[in-house]
Amino acid sequence: MTEQAIPAEHGVGASPGIAVGPVVAITTEEVELDTIDDPHAAIEASSANVSAQLAALSASTRESGREEAADVLNAQSLIAEDEMIVDAVMENVESGLDINSAFDAAATQLEALLASLPDPYLAARAADVGEVMQAIKRDLAGVATGETVLAEPSVLIAHELTAAETAGLDPEMVLGFATETGGATSHVAIIARSLGVPAVVGVPNLLASAPSNAALDGSTGEFFGDPTDEVAADFANRADAQAALQTRLDAVRGSRASFGDIAIDVAANVAGADDIHRAVAEQSDGVGLFRTEFLFLDTPKPPTEDEQFEAYKLAASSWDVDTVVVRTFDIGGDKPAEYLELPEEENPFLGQRGVRIYEQFPELIDGQIRAALRASAFGKIALMIPMVATLEEFSMVRSRVDSVRAELDGAGVDMGSVELGVMVEVPSIAMTAMSFAPHVDFFSIGTNDLTQYTMAADRMMSSLSQLHDPLHPAVLGLCKLVADAGGAHGRSVSVCGLAASDPVAAVIFASIGITKLSVSANAVNLIKATIAAQDPSIADRVLEVITTATSAAEVREALEPLVVRP
Ligand code: PEP
Ligand code: MG
């Protein structure tokens, strides 16, 4: 490895893309508050100003279709107008602190208070309170939180950027940015992705090194301050290669992929409105997995039937001919919802999760089914059930769907026909797929969990990632059992786990008779282009390899060189 190949600093890739250019450092000086005559009234006025500014920014962000970023700003706007802020500062003032110390102490107290709460939704608001209180303090001091006006396209560096500052960046002028704080799931990362601005967060010593030029890669997390010519050229080449690949992917956008003469649908996995917009932009063949549980998580109470109806209707009406597969909520395992008060478990992935909790929460599951059936009047919807291990569980949901449909029919509600499929995540379903097939409308293989349960390897443990490999012949063998059962009974079989986004795995799935792949929106055209580039005769070799190999590494080694890259 050459010296230049070692990044000067390594952060966390927060928003993909390459940026090379001159640096502008954003430094936010500490503001000091002077004595204020009527602090209570002044804080209230500044809180109202900041709340209004954040609400306006949230509205314009929402108008440009960036829902997730708008939600962050809206939450901050609500925090700004919350009485708890003025109360906390005044309490400190009354206990004898000067206004400046009272304000800083209140910010620390409120952040600590929220961070300590057991409710993860409220705990996650701790960082928001800090940002909002800084903004209020600046308003009180009469310091404008001015926009950064750039003379030329630049790379920004900062200790920290707030959600509002990030949302206000001009993607035409900001080539990319790096911050010393933040993680891949922080608000700045979410907003940077929504703006399409490359970003690296968590880079140590960024400001101290005061570079005048920088090169960063928002996928790998590499950041070079004052890169050598060689590094700058390497990054420019990477950017060119990405742009050239993008041109080839743009060429297949909107096309239908086929493997020989077999049509392969490439649908998108979505979790909410932003993903739906991204999938529409990539022209996916519908949605193969709507992870609806995200509507139920990180919130103090479950979504209402009407809120769900709006979400499913938005998805269904976004595609003309393709289906949106709504997965009923898969709560439990790594996705707990505090308000359900499910007991702590020793092995949550083997416990009360997905379909296993439906009979305990009948209003919740029936409400979801009702919302999905109502939305089916606005586009093609299918339902699928997660974590099914037995036919009894599947039949229980089938009869709930039937009775909700009868009830809605009775009330004269318009509905389309809605297929009901099963997710294949538990090996028992794959192994009995032939006898299961007559009872289901379709199968969708969740390779993330199917691999976890086949290999007995916790999907959350990075130290087990070698074992948790969906290309293990045991997992692929189960996938083939399902594909064969689907073929024999005329039931479609898809893969919606992460493996479908891997070009080599996608070609394996097409080779064993799987006709639909559901992938993250940004992989839709990569997978379409990959499938289209193959000579279907590769299927013979795939079948030979997966039935004779003894490890995932062997499968990868044998097939990787044969898969044609777009
Ligand atoms: C899967 O298990 O592969 C799947 C698609 O579901 P999730 O990742 O949401 O558990
Ligand atoms: Mg799963």
C-alpha cells in the first residue's frame, strides 16, 4: 500500500459520493449572553422565533419531497416552543446563576434528562434539545445563524453541523462536508443523504489540522486534508468511474430485466415516504417489501389506522401496474416497540416477534389489515406475513384478512384484490414449501433472517459475519426448495433480503428460478443492469456449484469471476 493510500483521517461514511475541492471551515463561536431585564419574556420570544424558523425550514424541506429531513426539523420546531426550556433556565436563574450559566446549565440538564429516559423516542430527542437551545441562545444574543455563503464550490468542514444548518446547505455549491461529531444514523447524515451531498462524519482533529483542500469518500469514510496530487487524482478517478457506471445504470432505468426469456422484476424495499420517493425516481418495479414496523417504532404510540392508510395509499398509488407488498408489522427481535410492553427475553430473535405477537394485539393487526385493504382501492397491494414458522400461524392471519374484508365489504368500502404471501425466514417454511405452496399466494424469502436461523448466527453480531453469509450452500439450498415449490404450484417466489442487492447473489437467485428481487432503491438499476448483462447459460454452472460447494467462500470464489458486471 502506498503512503498516499492511507487516509489522513478516517471517519464514518454518512452520505455516499466523492468530493474533492477547496475547504471552507465553519466555526461557530460560543455566544455569551449579557444581563437581560426580563429573561422569561426574552427566552419566550426567542423560542418562538427559533420555532417559527425551524417550522418554515421544515415546510420548505417537505415541499422538496424530503420527508425524513422535514420530520427532524419539525420535531425540533416543537421542542423550541416547549415550556420546559424557559422553565429550566428560569429555575437556574432563580437559584442564583447568571443568565449565561443558567442557560448552559439548563441545556446540559435537559439533554441529560432526556438521554436517561427509557423511551428510545424521547432519549433520541436529547441531541435535538441541545441544538435547539444553542439556536435560542444565539437568537437571544442577537447573533444571526447566518447561511454560509460560498464563493466557489467547496468542501465544508465543521466541528458539528446542526440539522437546520445541514438542511440549509446548497447542494450546488457544497461539494461535500466532513464533521468531527456524528454517526451514520445521526440527523446530519440523514439530511446529507436526502440532499445527495457526500459526507463523512466523526473525523477527529478536522479543524485543528486546518486543511485548505480536501478529498473525501462518503461511502468509505475516508477523509484526506490537503491530499497529495496522487490522492487527489485517485479520488478524481473514483468519481469518474462512479459517474461512468451511473451513466450505464441510467440507461436501464425504467426497463424490465430479463434472464434469458424469463422476466425478472426488480422491486424496492421501503420503510416510509422518503424511500417511496427514491424508489419511484429509480423506477423500481413496485415495492417488494414495505417494512411497515418502522411506522410503529421510535414513537410513543402506534400509528392510527388512518395514518397507516395514508402511508399505504401513497405507496400503492405511486405505481401503475406493479404491486406494493406490505409486510404486516415485524415488531420484536431487534425492533422493540416500548409501548407494547413486551417482556424482556433471553433470546429476542427466537422469541415473541412478527406473527407470534398478533393474537396478543388483535386491534393492532386488524387495524393494519384494514388500512392496507382500504389502500388497495388506490393501487395494487399485496400483504405478506413475517416470521411464520407453521401453517397455523399463516392460516390465522388469512382468516383475519377474510373477516376484515367482509366487515369492510359490509360497510361498502372499495377494495382491490389483495394477495396474501408468506415470508420465508424460518427454515421450517423452506423445508415444507412444497406442502405450504397450495395455501399461499406467493413466497418471499427474507435471506437476512433465513441465514440467521439456518446458520444459528445472530445477524446483529459483526463478529459472526463470516457465518452469517447468505451464499452458504445450506441457505441457497433452502432457497432452491422454495423456488421449486413455487414453480410446481404456480406461486411466484421473490427474495427481499439484503442478498438480493448483491450482484453475484442476484444472478444465483435468477439461476435457481426466482423471478423477483426486492432491493434497496439505490441498487434497483445495478441489479437490473446485472441481470440483463448475463448469459443465462450461467445457470447450469450455478446449479452445479451450489449443490456441490461446502462453504459460502467456495460459492463466491467459483461464481464471482463468471458474473458479468454492468
Ligand atoms: C429478512 O429477514 O431478510 C427481511 C427482509 O426482513 P428484515 O430484514 O426486515 O428482518
Ligand atoms: Mg426478517
